[in-house]
Amino acid sequence: MDKKYGTLIPTGRLLDGKPRSILFDATKCIGCRQCVHACKDWHDHPRTTVYEVSSTNWITMEPPVLEGLSQNWGRNSCMHCEFPACAAVCPVEAITKYEEGPVVINQETCIGCEYCIYACPWGALGEGDISSVISKSSDSGKASKCTMCSDRLSEDKQPFCVSACPTDALDFGLQDEIKEKARNRAKEVNGYLYGDREGGGTHVLYVLKEKKEVHGVRSVSHEKYPQHRIPLGLMIRDLFTLRCGLAGKLRALYLAIIHPGRLVYRYWPWRKAA
């Protein structure tokens, strides 16, 4: 993985190093949200709102209506990018890209700087706010998101949401096999793939039949490490203050010294990542 990523992002291995992917087939989805509740149960999150992504709700089904009130459904959650911008901008190496596919935030290392939230290509900026598949906990102040059940994957088990789907709208397996299934299914239903090229490619593939807007998913460029949207004022503030704590400041400084190439993408996002 060093040849692929260089020193831009932290990498690791959970099991055997074989990349895996999740497949979401929108043509089979009935919007029951069993996957959403399964995710909550596995991660001990309260069964509160299921209509917006939060630190305790890592998956939403779009549109935000009850089962049976829509004919077309979409999934909104971390896409586990092949080239994760969130990991590239993290100043303390709290986000790791694993060979098997997951992009995971280490809660013990995260300092709550919010850079990952702004950098995510699947984030949507609004007036004074940002909607993203990464959320910041109001309790811990740290970022969180779907982990692709990396704990289960390390034991060669599939993500819990996949296990819970009653209509086989979700599938999981080795990346090449899932891609082949996705292509065949898209051809069968006269649909198309989503997630295979967006953001440089991801480990979550969708089979969609209608326009992306109908399924409630976002249009994302095919660019690897796209230009992020971290507010310049926020980054400048962090250079001269201890907003995220002294320990976080010292760790960020140390990592900037040993991996100076990361600063290029963080502070000059219009330049190609090394």
C-alpha cells in the first residue's frame, strides 16, 4: 500500500489484506431500515432518529419517509473511499485506510478538529453548516462514522447491516467479486453503477436505476483527493491556538515534521496530492 498512498495517509491491515466491498442494490431495497437499526444495535447506539446521519446514526435511507411511501431508495453512509480525503487532511493520523477496504476513525486519537467532516466528498455545505457522512459527537467532541464493521471484518465476518437485510439488497464480499456482481446486476435491470469511480473509487457500490437525485445520493467527481472545503480561517486558527488541546497540537506538529507532504494537500488543496 505504500506504493499506492506514499505517506499521505496512514494504512493498515485487519485480516488478510484482500480488499472487500459492500453492494447496495436499490432495485431490491424496500426502505425497511433494518440495516439502520442493525448498525445501531451492533454499535450500541440508541434507537433515536433514523432520518439524519449523526454520531449515533451512521446510515440513513433516502428519502426520509416511512417504508412504503417511496418507490425508490438510496443509501447515505461512508463510502470507504479508495483514496480517503478525510484521512489525508487529519493532522493527527486518527484515520486509517485498511487494505481490506474500511476507513476507520480511531476515537482515542481523534482531537475533534472537524477537518475530516469538511473534506469528505460526500459532504454538502449549507449556510453556516455542513451535512456529511461523518459526524461530531456532542458528548465526546470526536468525529465518528460507519466503520464497515471493521471489528467483525477482522474476524472474517460481514458487516452487521448486510446480515440484517431481509431482501438481499445488501451484499458483501471480495472486491472483484462484488464488482462483477454489481456490473451484471446493473446490466440486468438496465441500471448503472455508483461508487465505482466517484471520489477515485470506493468500497461501497450501488446499483441504481433512476437518476441519482431520485435515489437521494450526491453527484461526486471522479477525482482522487478532490479539493477540500476546510475553512481557511479554521486552519489558521488552529496554527496559533490550542483549540484541540495541547497534546493534539504537539502530535500534529510532530507528524507535520515527519510527513511534510501532507501539508500540501491540507493547506493547498487545489494542488495534486503526492
